[in-house]
Amino acid sequence: GAGVSQSPSNKVTEKGKDVELRCDPISGHTALYWYRQSLGQGLEFLIYFQGNSAPDKSGLPSDRFSAERTGGSVSTLTIQRTQQEDSAVYLCASSKDAYNEQFFGPGTRLTVL
Amino acid sequence: GQQLNQSPQSMFIQEGEDVSMNCTSSSIFNTWLWYKQEPGEGPVLLIALYKAGELTSNGRLTAQFGITRKDSFLNISASIPSDVGIYFCAGHVIQGAQKLVFGQGTRLTINP
């Protein structure tokens, strides 16, 4: 079946603009995660959604970052007033539930000029 | 916050050689996972470890969950060109959220 998909694959934006990144999880997966990967680094947790529970936002680096998950499926990560330090690959993952393997999408490479 | 220290950062080896990499932490982890990432792709799970002392193999890959719950290693035997990539350790902390904490990665390059 289809894996986790993310769009766009690449996004170039100007400093100060807002961006939206989309994640389509594997169908039926109740848990969805967003991570950020800076150049040459490991992945940094941003936010986690599980079913209808309140999301764990503990990894969001500032209030310019927010995420939604509509209908328990698709998720959008929004970065307002982008800064150059926001440049990174943003990865989405989903799992059957909170205790199962996380499957990753290919990521969105964000470049802020 | 929790951090995983992964070493080495990079390895340059000849095809056929064995490879070893490890991760350590100052925190106790509930699970240890090893992922491989290739260019333009997300990480793919290679091995998952759930019990202290557990030793698990997946083909030419072997990984162990340290008895103290604060470390893990991954070995790759008889390396082949398709083993090239970045290997990450990751884990769930005890009493933590379901988020994964990742190491910095080991970049493996193989000379044919």
C-alpha cells in the first residue's frame, strides 16, 4: 500500500513569508509525528498527534510553528514569518498507534532565503 | 532534554569489511531503534530492541540493547555497496512521550 507522502518535496521561500507543509499518513494510522532534520544532523521532534487526544507540542521551537491534523488523517505544519534558521528537511511519520513502528515520509526540504 | 551521542560520525571502509557504531545516553531508554537514511528519503527502520540485554539480528545486521539501558550498538558484517547511507540510533525515553530521540547519525561510505 501507499506509504507516508509529503508535499511539496522542495520549498524555497523568502524570509518573513509563511509556509505550509503537508503530510498524508498511511491510511488507518492513528499516530502522526513531525520532525525537523537540519543539515548533517539527526532528527529533532516537533509535534505528535494521537487520535483525538490533545497533541504533544513540546518540541515546537517557537510560537511561529503550529500544526493541525484534520479528521484524524492529513496534517499541515505551518511556519509563520520564516527565518533563515528554519531551513531544514521537515519529516513526517505515522504509526498504527503510539507504540508501533514509525514510518517516515520522504520529507520537505525548506530553504529560506 | 534527552540526547543520544552517536559515534563515529563517519566511516570510510572497504567493501567486505565489518562495521560497528554505537550510541550512548545519560538517560535511560525504554527502546532502542536503528534506522538507515538514504539521500532524499526518510529514515527506514532496520532493527528494534525492547529489552535490556537484548541481542537481535536482521540479516548481516546485529544490534544490542545495553544492560544499563543507556547504550546500544549496531554491527554490519561483510559490508556491500548498498549499505552506504546514514545510520541513526533512536529511542523512547522511559516515562516520556512517544516521540523518538535521535542520535546525530553515522555516515557510512564504502570503497569498492
